[in-house]
Amino acid sequence: MRRTGLSQAQLGVARVYSSPKASDAAAQAGADAGASAIAERTAAGAADAPERTPKHAHAGTGDPRAAQLPLAGEEVLLKDLHQVAGETVSFGSCHQARVAEHTDSAATALLNAGASLLGASSTAEFGTVAYTEPVGVDQPVNPLNAAMMVGGSSGGAATAVARGLVDVAHATDGGGSIRIPAACCGLVGLKPAHDRTHAPGGFTPTAQGFIAKDLAHTRRAYGLEAGTLATRRGLRLGYTNAPFHSASAVDPAIAAPTAAVASLLVTHPAVESLAPAPRPYPRATFELFSEFLAARCADLPGTLTPLTACLRDRGRQIPAHRRQLLVEQILAVDPSSGPWRDLDVVINPTLACAPPAPNTFSALSPRLNFLAQTAWTPWGTLWNLTGWAAVSVPLVDPAEVPGRWPISLMVGAVGERVSDAELLDIAEFVQSVARQLPAEQLSMAEPGDVRALGFEPRPENRHEHE
């Protein structure tokens, strides 16, 4: 078998779990088997991959009805922001590593869905950024093109799935963290509608979800059916490639093909119209998210990377009454009753340029880093502010364009006018109609040039005496 020569961390895997229910000897044998399985799965072809052995993993429920659960028998990587009792969790940083004393609600939900937790996937430090450079270990390497980053913060999940180590990986999305790495690695990434039942103040920007190898596995992971659009009629689609949250540019090589594919969606029987999507709200609305993110970082402990430390410092300056006001202002954001009242779905590119080279953002000062990430992903956060569902879908199968990055389109629900299942049906149709266009026109060979997006503030023109 051909090997990749990459470390476990470069494959997107933070660590392999041992089973706390087994004897020490059996647990060690299981851990070795898990590490071996991960190494074996880096072989070039799926046909070469060994039979999977979930015995070493944290197994799902033993209920006799378990075979009917969405993730029954599925080996899943858990994002390294979540905890399994007895296993190390590092929150994306060697400075934060510790052994978990309890199994948290996210891991428990996966186990209750029938999953076997194989290990933890690499993530960004506390999940705060749109790239994955865990502190103190190797960062994941993009299987499509090593010159491009994998995105984040669920970059390890996307990398492991794209490399065939697992078919499904747990992920979270608080600002694009499912959709961005899925797009970078040529995968489908669904951020489901948010469950705000137990959210403080009734608001959370984060959804728990998955990155999976294809639409079929995505549907299975979420427990969604296919074909939900079969009886649907009158869908009103909107398309735009104008950034929502930045005055920056969009690479024409992305704007043109995404517009072309969007125009072909009118051929679906369920679609009534396709219209330009107006700006959903003033750009200043994004400041609500920026300030809320900083407030959430206020209590982060220990040594942090420059941007996260900057967010923590800013967050500590935000008083409690202001935090509550932020929640109220965000909950009032509702384009569905304003500029998008006549739309059911809005479509836009997922990224403004191809994935840039690794370390592109972290090499910048904290302020420019944040501005650059916003320019690169100037759409997705809207669906975190509103809690609506959205899915990123590659326009071409990566296997058809080896070494190239498939351009991705994001399909977002407006309110509850379409379901998560219907979004996946639209995503499937996106891939179907995109086959009418040349694959090379739907993909890019070189890393993106973030500076070409024009995110850097321009000095004001002033006379000297001023």
C-alpha cells in the first residue's frame, strides 16, 4: 500500500481514543488498532482500506433498537472542543490539554444516535477562527492540494473525511465552521437550523452537526430523507455574489461560475423564480456578531494565540448589560421579514477566493487577520446570526479535477420556508446541473490571494494641514 508520509495530526486526527470499559491491556491493544486503522486508511484507494474495527471506540447505545438509529455502527471523529470522560481534550491547543472528567452533551448525543467515537479531530484554538492551526502540533494538510489550507474551525473533521479515514465526522458551526472546511476540502457541509431551546437568552450562533463524505452519508447522519422536493412547487430563489459583511472583492473566477450554476436551477420543477438577492442588512450588523464573539472569549484561560487573546481582551471590556443587549439585537435580525420577504432560498459563493496557503491569516496582525477572514467568508455568518439552515456544496467532484479545488456554492434557507432536507435536495440538483459546464471552469488550480480581495483599510485622503 502507498503511504502518505503524513503525521496523524496532518491527517486531521488530534488523537485516537481508547475504551475506558476495557481492561488496561485490551484498551492499549484497541488504541494501537485505532492508530493502525488511521494509518491504513491513508492508502490511496478505498479498496485498499482494511475492515474497520470499532471495538476500540466509545461505542453507542446497547439498546436492541440501536440498528435503527441514524449513526448505528458508524465510526465518528468528535471535534476536539468536546469531551469524553477519561479521554484527553485539548480545545485546539497544547496549552489547554487535560483529561476530561465527564462526557459532554455533544458526545452523549452522538453515542445516543448509535455512533462509535473513534477519536478527536483537529480544530482551531477554541474554534474561534476560520482556519485550523492547532497550537503545538502539525496542522491538517488539504488532501486536494497541500498548497491550500483546509479552513476551519472543523478543519480536522473535513480533512479526515476527505482522506477516507472516516465517512462521518462531528463538527460545529458558529460562524461557518462546518461549511468553510467542507468547501476547502471538496465536501458537502450542512449547518442545520439551530436548536435554541436551552440557549442562554434564547440565542446561540452555534449548531452541532457533521461533515460527511457525500450527500447520502450527510442525510444519514442527520436522519434526513431524500426526494423532499418532489411535491414542492413555487420555490423563490435569490442569488448574489456581493459580500454581506465586507466591502471587499470576490474573485471573478468564483463569481462567474457560481452565477452560471445558480441560473440553471430554474430548470427544477419546484423552482418558480430566480432573482437577485438584495443586501440583507447594513454591513454594520456584522459588528453585532464580532462583538458577541469577543464577549464569548472573555473567560478563555491561559496562553492564547494573538487573535484569540485580542478577542479575549476586547470581550473583557464588554459589560454584562451590553452582552444582554447584543443578544436582543441579534435576535431582532430578520431579513425574512424585510429585504428577503419574497425569497425562500438565497444562494451565494461559499468563499470569495480559493483556499489560501496555510498560515496566511495567522501571519497577519490580529486586526488584519480578522478583516481578512471576513473578506474571505463574507456571507456565511448571516445563517449563524439567524439560526437558519445552510449547506455548502462543491460544484464538481474533486475526483474529476485532481489537484484542483472545486468551487463551492452555499444554499441558505430563508426562515423556515425550506427544511434542512429540502436544502440537501437543492444541493444535489446543484451538482446535477453543474455537470453541464466544463469541470475546469468550476475549479481552481492555485491557492487564493486574500490580499487581492482588498480587505486592508485604506488611509483617508487628507490635506497636510488637516
